[in-house]
Amino acid sequence: MRTLLLCLLLLAGCASKPPRLIVSPQVFWPQAPSLQQSTFSFYLLDQRSSLNTLVIERGDTSQGYATANDLRAELEQTVADALRARGANLTGQGSRSLTIQINQLQARVNQRPLDHEVVNRVTMTVLVQHDGNSFSKAYSGDSRQIAPFRADIAVIERELRVLTEQVLTDLLRDESWQKHLRG
């Protein structure tokens, strides 16, 4: 009986836990007053068709996992801080609005017997509305890695964070939407 109990405990310890993925990008945007005296509302919307940030495929099976953190709230706070550092006054209402939509933010892992391939994709859209006029522009990035053996969640997490930071930096540095926002 003790042997059976010991075997069950060992098997339970071997059971794999779902991966814990945290995507927490930072924005590296020079602090210049380019949005000085600009007052607008800001929203960050998660418009992804699936909230699975990590998808692991093994043969014919596929398993999806959401992030362990609130990705939308974290990105919204990061971008809001960057906008304020540029001199923007963010309000909850007004005639001018800036909306950033997350259209895709995902790492897709194809785990094979001897190696794995990771494809990361990040797509975001900026929407500016001001006095009945609107402006939108899409920003995207992708990356692909092939490595031996089993996929490392920490490496996947880092690569997806770096790609997200690159897309956010491209988005924030683009003057085209800022011109429309300033009117």
C-alpha cells in the first residue's frame, strides 16, 4: 500500500504544470515635449480573436495559454506613462482621442521530437479621432527562431516582450498620428 501511495505521489510530481507566461514590455522613447499641451483621451483595447498569448503545438494537438498578468492593463499603463512623459494630458473624455488596439500578440511554438520553432507576431493599430476626422495606421512585427530540444518558456517570454517593445517603440515614434492628434 505504501509503495502504491509513493508511486502515485511521484507521478503527481511529474505532471507538467501549465507554462506561466508574463509579458511586461517597457517603452524606450526619448522624453521630449512633442505632445506638450495636447489634451486627449487614451484607450488601449485588446481586440485579439484569442486571448491565448502562447500556443504550443505537438503533432496534431494544440494547447493555448493566456498570460499570467493582465496584458491589456499593463500595456495601457506603460503607454500612458510614455505619453505623459512626452507632455500629454490624458483625460477620460474630450473631442480628441487616441486608441491603440492590440490585434495580435502571440507566440506560436511547434514542438517537434528533436527541436522546436517559435513564431512571434505582434500587430497593433493606432486610431486618432478629432472633430469628426479619423486617422488609423497599423504597426506590426514578427520573429522566428528554431532551436534544439524542448522550448524554454523564459526564452519565449523574453523574445515576445522584446518584439512587443519594438512594435510599441515604432508606433510611438511615428509622427504621423501625433500630427493628427495635435490637430
